[in-house]
Amino acid sequence: MGDETWSAIICGAYDQFAQVIYLYEGTIARLLGDALVVFFGAPVVHEDDPIRATKAALDLINVAKEYAKEISQKYAIDFAVRVCINTGPVVIGPVSSDLRYDFTPVGGVVNLAARIKFAADPMTVLVSDRTYPFISPFFEFVNQGLIEVTDRREPVRIYQVLEPKIMPGSTRGLSGFESPMVGRESELASLLRLCDAVRAGLGRAVLITGEPGMGKTRLIREWKTAMMAKNPDLTSRWVEGHSLSYGQGLAYNLIIDLLHAIIGVPKAAGEPETHTALLSLIEDLSAEADPSAELQEVYPYLGHLLSLKMEDAILEKVHSLDPQTLQTRYLFSLRRLILGISARQPLILILEDLHWADPSSIDLLVKLLPIAASVPILFCLVTRAEQDTPGWKLVTAAREILGDSLTEISLLALSETESRQMVSNLLEVEALPEKTRSLILQKSEGNPFFVEEVIRMLIDRGAIIQENGNWIAGENLAKIEIPDNLQGLLLARIDRLPEDVKHTLLVASVIGRQFPVRVLEQVLQEQVE
């Protein structure tokens, strides 16, 4: 096709692909002819990098399909891509002047990703068995079986990613193991008392804060279960909205997720299903008033938020508004919808992962908070205590606007007794050696999520094995590393620290796990000198 045509096609593709990659905060490491090397987790780490990479891959395929139509019409040739994902350590060097990275693969991580592409059909996404465990709750797959790969002693199992799951699975918990919630009895009691107040006609709000893994989501789940036991028809007035870790740049992302939950359809639902659900709810709430007036005032703006196909006259009305006026109409419509629901029955709004929330959603929610003073509604704000995020603005506003109507719950680490109880619940640990039990407690340090993950890792690596119905220590128990996903949580937090603090952590990690502060001070001082 000639160098000029080739360059135009490839550069046009890279321009579009780069937008997708940057949306999920990936890094383009290298361009090699018709190959693109992308990292997720370098130079900035996120705790969900494998999920981000897979979402980017599926979006990239959709972009490529549209681009292929353009190339076919213009040049009469076929255009297709393959995306292959692998997970593992890679050594990253300094950034050069042209913003490229020098990198050295460790254990063939990059090479494996490049080589499994030969098993991929055009316009598909393949992941290795090292990536699959991190993303399996969130996507639909086809197991492609084992493939032979050059320079690999053993065959590699690969999976084709089809699409996101309509209802994602849980990333928490150990399959086949159960433990009652431990150490959160008083917090659960407080939440149940708040529900009693809302059922009595009062508006309330609750703030639940805690570090990653402290059990915020588990507490919400146990709260809902306890309420369902008291009132089986509760699900119709329990609404949950979730923020995405990469959602701060997506306008109204949290509000859109919340609106999907209010109308009762997942975000992955098709446009016709979403359209029908929205119209049905509005008509039902406005049955006693003038339905046409209610629809005319609310439907265009909620439909626009949900990106629904609407009549030209309605679209023209919405598009003619400036952004500030449009936000005001969004607010009016959401308030009308929420007031309509809460007038029939108390409403509980769960806003999860506010530390990831987008600023536009937070602005709307701040303006919605005052309705808790007049209607039976409970705002539940769930977040990490990260005060430098847009979501913390809602926390500050709740404290100022709601005053005594706001209850604050801070989840702290489990005590040693509570951690031991959790381990015992999970492993029926009567026959487990004290050394093993102490190792789990030492690694987890009172964090419920870490307890689960350390136990999961010990089982996966054969360090704990089941024998005659009891758990016993395996041969490799003494040689244990922190699990990859726990490592991701820690690295993501470290990446947000200032450079001098990160350097201090680096030095401290070399000294050891425990040491006198004066030793660290002396080493740092010697480096300065």
C-alpha cells in the first residue's frame, strides 16, 4: 500500500487508541511498527490495574471496529487488531526526552503478552492465566485452553474476554469459606437505629470511613441483610450508587450509576430496557398528578443523563442549554424523582467509594443533601478518609448542612482477639498450628480483607492444606510473600505520597520491618551528607 498510506493508517489508529488508553490511565511504553506496548501500573499504580487494562482492551476493540469501516471505505483494505494482556513484574527505567520508557521484562512478562497474540483471532482480547484471577468476577470469558509458547516449558492457559458481566461478582470472600462479620456489632446496631428513625419519618445521613479492606462493603451488606430480615419488601427502597476508580474524569459518573439503580436496571442494560424503565417509573410516580406535566419536566433531563435516544424536539430543548443551566435541570429532575419515591416509602441511598467520585456528581449531591431535613431519606456516604479527593467535599457539606442528623462511623483495625476469631471462623482452625495462626495474624495486622487474602494465598500456594477435614501446615509455609492484590493496594497508596516520603519508605524497607527511628534518621542523614 506504500509507506505514505501505511503511516496514515497506523498513525490514525494510534491517535484513537491513545485516547482509550489514557482514559484508564495506562501508559504507552513503546511503538514497534504495528505493535503497541502499554503498561497499567507504571509509573502510577492503581489497585485495579488488571481491570482497567481489560476495560481499555474491550473499548479499544470497539474503536478499532469503527476505524476499520473508515479504512475499508477509504483504502478498500481490511483493518483489525488483537489485544493480549499478561500480568507480572517489569523493571521500568527513566523516562527519556520523547516520553518513552526503558523497560526490562522480568520472567518474560512482556514477551508472553506478545506471543499469545498468535492464538488470538482478529478483533479479540486474550488474557493469560496470570491476569484471569484478578478480572474473572467482572467479565465474561471463553476458556481457550492450553497453548504452546516459545521458550516456555509448560503450556499457558489463555482466556478470551467477551464482555463485562451485567452483574459483577464479588471480589471479596473466600470461595467455600464463611465467617460471620467480626468486630462490627456496634456499627451495625447504629445503622439499624438510623433506619428506625427514617421509618419514623425523619431524614438522616451516615458517614462510614475506613482504610481499604476494613470492611466497609461487608458492613453495608450485613446491614442490608439485617434489614431484609425485619422487612422483606425493603429492596424497593434500597438504592446503591458506586464510583469507579478511573471515574473522576467522567462527568456525572456516580449520578448516572445511582440513577440506573433507582430505575432498577444495570448500567450494562440495553438502551430500550433503560428507556422503558425510566418512563415506567416516572409515570408511576406521577399517576396522582398530571402525568404529561411531570414527564415534560423530568424526562428530558434524566433521559439525557442516561444518554437515551429521544425525540428531536426534546434533544433540541436540552442541547440549547448552557452547562450551568443544564446542571440545574439535572438537579431539579433528580430531586423530583427522589422526593416522589420517598413520599411513598422511606428511601436509603448508598453512595459507595466516594473517594473516586467525579466532581460534577459531588456538586449535585451536595445540593441534594438538604432534602434529608424534610423527607424520610437516609444518605449513606462510604469513603476512605482521603481529604484531598473531590468526594470529600460531600463529607464536609454533610457535616455543615446536616449537623446532628449526621452519624459518623469510622472502621478501625480488628483487635488480635477479633482477628483470631475471624481466622478460626474461616478455617475451622482447631487443628492448625499456633505458628501458622500467628503468621496469618502478623501478615494481616487486623485488616479483614488482608486476613482473607493471606489465607487465600496460603491455600493457593499449598502452605495450608486440608487433610481429613482439618487444615494443617504445608511444606512452604515459612517462605511466604505478600499476595499480588494486597501488594497493589499498598503500591497504589505509596504512589500518592510526596517524593521525599517515598524515598524515606524505600530506605526504611531496606533496614527491615521494625527498627528504632534513630537508625532511619542516621541513614537518611548519611545519604544527605
